[in-house]
Amino acid sequence: MIYSHSPLLDGWGRELEVSDRCDYVFVNGKEMKGKVNVVLHFTYQHLSAPLEMTVWVPRLPLQIEVSDTELNQIKGWRIPIVSNKRPARDSDDEDEDERKGRGCTLQYQHAMVRVLTQFVAEPSDPGGQTAYLLGSDWQVDITELVRDSMQVEEPRIAKLQDGQMLVGQELGMTTLQILSPLSDAILAEKTVTVLDEKVTITDLGVQLVTGLSLSLQLSPGSNKAIFATAVAQEILQTPKQVRGQLGNDIS
């Protein structure tokens, strides 16, 4: 038999659930708060043993980071509109510029989206300090975990691609929101504006990557974190190196 108990609660704790077969413990997503020193008691006949665990929960509201909250129209850049409808025949007196622009739409800037939060747990003793996963100055990127819960309030103004790219559609202001999968609550929101002020592309950059190296080291601020540093190599080391890599990519 397995059951859980928290020193701060009267009766049974609800930070951890126990499966019907008592073969694992879990959190079900409905927890309102985390807790340190949640005790699991394992019993079999006259034998018993305790196990202390910590339950971490994300701090609300979540933090949405957008690389640019103002998306401008890109001057001189139009993208074709994909349509299955056959275009109507042009009239003779139609303006030449209008005929050339038919089937295209304006292109607006894109912005990267990230969702961050801190994972916290309440202290086991009244008056104690809140515990932070890794530390109070650490935040966790949970974009992949909440991408299916993100939406744009006005999709005609901006749209979200692959849960990580915000694309302007037409002029206006809208809100990027993260909705709770368990209720209608809004866990985070960020205002984004699409402007008619035009910007111009002045430079394009290309980086040649011939290889990658990865180094790992312990974080000086927390012994529970590891820094991973990736370095790109830009020098061709062997003949036909790029050709071989392209061939592997195609296959």
C-alpha cells in the first residue's frame, strides 16, 4: 500500500496521486500548488518505509517572450496567394499594376515566440521561504509543452506558425494567449501590433556550417544544471565535404 501525506495539510495531501495498482505515483495536472517534503509511505503487512519528494509547479502567470511585438510591412515583398479557383479574365481597361499584383498579398515581419516560467514549491514549515527549481534566477523554456494551448485572439491580424513563429497578416492589434487545458482561464497573454509603417531589407546573411562541436560543464550557480555550448565550424576540412553532406540530406 502507498499513500501520501503533506505536513502542511490537514488530512491527506493532494500534490501526488497513487495509481490503482500502487505501482507508480504521479501528478494529474490539477494541482494548485507545489510542495517540498511530500511524504510517501510504503507499507506491506508489518513493514513500512517513508520517501520524501518535492512537487514542482509552474508559477503563474506564464511569461511570453516575443522577439518583436510590433510587426511592420516589408516594402517590396509580396507573397502569392494559393487558391484553387481559376482567375477571372482581365478586362482591357484594368490597370496594369493591378493585374500584376493580382494573386499576391503583403508580407509582414515575423517574430519568434518563447514561453518561460519558474517552477516553485511551497515550504514544508509555515513561514519558510518558497523553493525554486535550480534557483530564483532561473527560468525554464516550456514553449514545446504549451504550444497546443496557444492562440491568437484575432487570427486575421496575426497567425501562429508551429507554435513558435508569429506572423503579421493585416493592420491592427491583437493578443497572443495561452489557455488552460483544464478550464477557460488565461495563463498568459501578450499584446502584438501589426503596423502599416514599411521597413526595408538591407542585408542578407549566410553562414556556412561544416561541423558542430558540443561541450558540457556544470553551472557555477547550481549543481543541478549543466551548460551545453555548441560551436559551429565554418572551414571545409576535406575535399567534396559539402557535396557529401548534401547527398546525405537528399537521401
